[in-house]
Amino acid sequence: SLSVTHKLNQKSLTVHGKLNRKVDSGVFNVTFQGKTKQFEGPGNSFTAHFPRSGLKPGTHTLTVSFRGLIGNQIVSDTKKVRVTIPQPKKISLSVTHKLNQKSLTVHGKLNRKIDSGVFNITFQGKTKRFEGPGNSFTAHFPRSGLKPGTHTLTVSFRGLIGDQVVSDTKKVQVTIPAIDSSKKVTIHEKETKATQKKVVIGGPLPKTATNLPLLILSGFLLMGVGITVWWRRKKVY
């Protein structure tokens, strides 16, 4: 009598079979989704592995057969088991970005929770990596290290939901504008412009203006006239 068990994980479908007694020789044939694995031996058991990546979703028949000898007697048995390969769990990655004077900020989020995984964010040859059971990340690329122009931002995720491998990748075009050198103003230039704004060309004189020079000149003229008159009167008398 042949007993068969199976186990499905993220890597493979593992099938184990065993006879209820030892045999002198024989062959096990294990067939699933059109693929057959064969095991020979005097042994009374086997273990077969079918890679998970090559399995189609759905419920399929696993067939295990044995034919061999115990002494000079031919013995055989066949077992059929229904095995379900679940539909792959799909995830979707959304990516947004924002550019300011300090940095390019990239935010990404999955549409469902994951058990573990890694986000890789690549821009202009630089890659930032985020691990976690979390389903989102925020990355910052300093503005000072970014080249002007339109470049591809690539965000990828690969991880696990239960025992199933899930992944997604998004690519976004990001434009980094060139810095306009004409807009660069030094502190000295700012102070000069501020000073110029305070001075009004052709405006009225400040309140400190005076006609003192004219008064001084008038005083000298009067003094000259007085000296002349005094000198002539002295000469007459």
C-alpha cells in the first residue's frame, strides 16, 4: 500500500511517498501538471520537489505510482491526490514625488500589507533601500546632488505575503530644472539695492539744508561798507 503526502511553500511543491513494506526493487513515478519525476531503488520511500515558479494556479491531480518486486513477486500501487495551487497574490505600488529647494522627496505605498520585503529607490545612479514589514516608505535625495534634466525614477519592491513571493516596479519621469544664475543675489547686492530704494533722485532737500553761506557773504559785504564809510568820515574831519 502506497501513502502520499504533499506540502506547498513559497519555493516548491514537495511530495513524499512511502510503501507499507520494504521492496527488493522498483520504480516510483510522480506526475503533476504534465511533469514526471522517477525514483528507483530498493528503498520503500521517495521525496520529490516541483518548483513553485513552474506551477499553474488551480486544482490539479497529483499521480503517484509504484511497480516493483518483493522476492519474485510483482507488486504495484497507484494513488491520486487533488492539489490546489492558489492564485498569486497581486500587489500594486503607487509612487509620488515632490521637488523643493532642499530635496527631491519620494513616497511609495503598496495597496496591501506585506509580511516582509525590500523597497529599492534609484535616481540618477543613487539607490536607497528600505526594509520592513511596513507597506510604505519615504526617501529624500538632496537637491544639491541632483543634475538638471529629465531622469527616470525607478522604485521596486519584492517581498512576502504569507509564503508567496510578490513584487512590483514603477518608473516615473522626474524633471530637475536648471538653477537660474541670474536670480542669484549676493548679500552685498541686496544691501545696495535696499539703499538705492531709500534715495529718491531729484527729490526735495533734507530738512538739514540751510542758507548760512549766503548770510555769511552778506555779513562780509555789510562790514566792508561800514569800514569804507568810517574811513571817509575820518578823512574829512
